[in-house]
Amino acid sequence: MKSRQQIKLNEKHVKKYKKGYPLLFSQAMSNPSDVNGLEEGTLLTLTEPNGRFVATAYYGIQNKGIGWVLSKIQSEAIDDFYFKKKLYKGLEKRMGLYKNPKTNCFRVFNGEGDGIGGLTIDFFAGYYLINYYSQGIYHFKSLIEEALSEIVEYDGIYEYCRFDQNAAAQKQTDHSSQDMNDGFVMGKRAKFPIIVKENGEKFAIYFNDGAMVGVFLDQREVRRQIRNKYARGRDVLNLFAYTGAFTVFAAKGDAKSTTTVDVANRTLERTQEHFELNDISGDAHQIIIEDVFNYFDYAEKKDLTYDLVILDPPSFAKSKAMTFSAEKDYPSLLAECIELTRDNGIIVACNNSANISLDKFKQFVGKAFNMADARFEVLEYHSLPKDFRTHPLYEESSYLKVAFLKVLRKQKIEDFILEP
Ligand code: SAH
């Protein structure tokens, strides 16, 4: 068993941890140097300044903080039974998805939302992928694997370490060769790609190609809405498309045409693969490997406009054309999309930055429409789906914001001038 270290909380922060706040950060401690020299994975007994128990946490360094609370019950041991309980509860909440015949890829455990920060587990057609976000949580690896393997039926279990940059770099290898560094843990090795289904459409999943496996599971509901309600008969532009997952749903929803844009070469091969898997073909579906910012210039020059524009950029991106940060540049990026959207057309505006709150996102939308001198109507709004459980006291865990915006052009003054 790991050693334990007592950490006195700063009086100012005691109340929040008593209520159940999950993230441990340096300033919350009376003496931040208390963790100096500790091994990651050490259990921390968080106490009031007078020594009274508040919670048990583990020490693990992530960009967000230095550990996560595991339990508020003093007598609860952090042992095999603890992990089994937590994982079992997580699985129970996803029973509906396990039973859904049209979908076999989803999240079964979502970090602090399910009670253990720094740990996520996704399910892909019989295979489980465990993501560890710090060396600290990785210390509990054998307990976590054992717990998972005992409570689920599986073909195979894989892991991915988000904290180990060396391992991440090594995984950027050619995925056609089954390299041994694919994070295999137990069961049967998968043959990549694993073909999964989401609401009846297929995706190709690679665990041996870095942290991004081929699809972002958190956008499932947005993809379904695009297919079921918005795509039919429309010219669709999908920006920052990655493997074209949104494009697949637009095409399956009978879009008139689709244009898929991403700067990364892999988008061509991976989107084509998705098209083949889903029987999508023909000239109406174009894939363009280009910087989005260059594509805006090209589209303007050629007078290209669209009925449905999907905007799902990363939080940060560096390309030859420019360095993009959602926090700074989202309004101008959205304004560019408005310019490309026909009157009464729709923009699916997505943002997944944890540091951009819903209020800020709304401000960004307002600002963009001001910049483009247009008005909008919000048709629907989405946050994370239910399998991405969030923590009510930790706002950042609800990072996804997606608005379906109808673009209404302001009528030009001349339109109102009546003929004499
Ligand atoms: N919308 C995607 C996920 C986006 S991931 C989906 O639904 O699956 C972010 C993508 O943005 C990556 O594929 C990356 O290659 C791309 N990207 C980053 N900067 C870019 C730029 N300047 N122009 C075009 N694509 C860019």
C-alpha cells in the first residue's frame, strides 16, 4: 500500500473541499511545499488546519492541478474494492448505451465526473481504452486494470498515458504496422482499425496512432442532429475535420454536397476510409487538405458559400498561416464562417476549451455576429452527452459547448427605399 501524507488545507479553502470540490491545487494547501519531494501516487490526507479529516486525495501532477480527491469518507481505503466500486458504478450508468444496438463506442468512466479525476475509460466494440492523465493515477494502474477486467466482459484492454510525452511521440508511427507499443494490457490484441458503430454509422479506430483514436466520442449527439435534422439537401462545409466524422453524418443525412477541410495530411486517408466504410462516394464529397485560414481566402475569391458550416477547431493550433488560440481568435474565426454562410444557413459552432465558460462562449458568438454585421437565432444548444459525466462543483469538467446558429443577414438600407 502507498504511504500517506497529511496535508493541511488553507482555512480559506476548507469549506469547498468539505462540499466535495474534486481538484487539489497548490494554493489550497496551508503550506504548498508539503508535497515537495513526494512520489506521485502518494495518498494525501487533507485536513483542516486543526488536523480534522476532510478528504483523501492522490498526488498527481496535471496541467490543471496537483491531484484529485478520491474520498470524503475517512475509513474508506483506496484499495482494490474501492476501484471496483467506482468502476462498477460508472458502468451501471452506461447500461443504456451497452444495450443500444446502433452504438458500440462510448465513454464508460469520465474522470472526476465519476469520482476519480485523471482517469477515463472508453469502450470501442469489445475493446477498452484506459487513459491515464498523470504519473500519479498511473501508480494505481494494476488495481484499475484488475477492477475493470473483473467487472466487464472484454476482448482486450489497452492503456494510453497522456502524461508521458516520450511514449506519445513513439506512437506517431505508421499505423499499418502493428507496432508493439500500442498500449496493449490484457486480453486479445485488436487488429486495427477496430470498426465501431455510432447511431448506425461506422468509424475506424486506431489505438496505435497517438492520443486521438479517430473519433471524438463527446460529439455523438451533435453528429446525430446534423444527420437527422440539418443536412438534407444542403451544401455542407466541415472545418477542422480530422477524420471527417461530421462529414459522414452530413452525407448520411443526404447533404447535397460536402467539403471537408483540414490541414493535416492524415485527414485525406482517414476521411476516405470513413467514406468507404459508410458507402459514401461521388464528386459531391470533396476532401481538401489546406489550412482553414487559407481556405477562407480561397472561398472568398471563388465566391463559395454554404448552407451548413461546421466549425470545431482545437483550443490551440499552430500552422504556417497563423497561430490560433480559441481564447483569442474564436470570434474572428466564427465571423469568417458567417461570411461563408448563406442567408438562413446554419453554423454549428463548437468549442471545447475548458477555460472558456458558457457565458464567454455566448459573448464570443455575439461578438462574431457583430463583426460580420449579421443577426442570428439559436436553434439548439448541446453540452456533453450523459456518458461524459461532469462534476457539479468543477465547472471546467463541462467543457463542450455547441450552438446551432441560424444566420440572418441584416437587410441593407437600400432594400427599404421605396420606388417613387
Ligand atoms: N472536428 C473534428 C475534430 C477536430 S480536431 C471531429 O469532429 O472529429 C482538430 C483538427 O484541427 C485536427 O485534425 C487538426 O489537424 C486541425 N487543424 C489544426 N489547425 C488547423 C488549421 N489551421 N487549418 C486546418 N485544420 C487545422
